[in-house]
Amino acid sequence: MTDTAAFEAALRAEGFQEVVRREVPPGQALEEHDHGWDVRGLVLRGRFVVTAGGQVQDRGPGEVFTLAAGCRHAEAAGEAGAELLVGRRHRAG
């Protein structure tokens, strides 16, 4: 999927309250961490890799990655970096 307007509309329809664009510098990697929100992201440019629970989501342009709130994960951009459109769905409570 590369239609960013349609992706954002789908996120909002599924209860994602925030939608942000992220630029991830070439080769940037973050050690294992978690978030208090669900994540669904669309890779717009470059490569983005998310590793969680032994599963690897290696995504390129037009591909989507997902993470549940509280899921411990590591993330890394490819050698050319990555541009992402990311939805965040905060849990009530």
C-alpha cells in the first residue's frame, strides 16, 4: 500500500488516535524496548526492520509492520534509512 491518505484513513477508522511521519537515519538501531500503544506503520522509503519475540518484520516501501502495546522489540533502519507513516493507538485506562 502506498496511498498514504488511504492508509491514514484506515488507521483512524481502526481507532489509531495519532498518525506521525518518522524519518529514521541510515543504520539507526534501537535496542529492545516497548511502547504503551499499538503500532501500525507503513514504510514509505528505505527499509525498516522490527524484531520481536524471535519474529522479524523486514519491510520495504509499501509494506506494513505492526506491534501490540507492551510488546518488547528492537528496531533498525536500513543503510539508506527509512521514512515511515506510523499510527499509534493508545489503550484506555
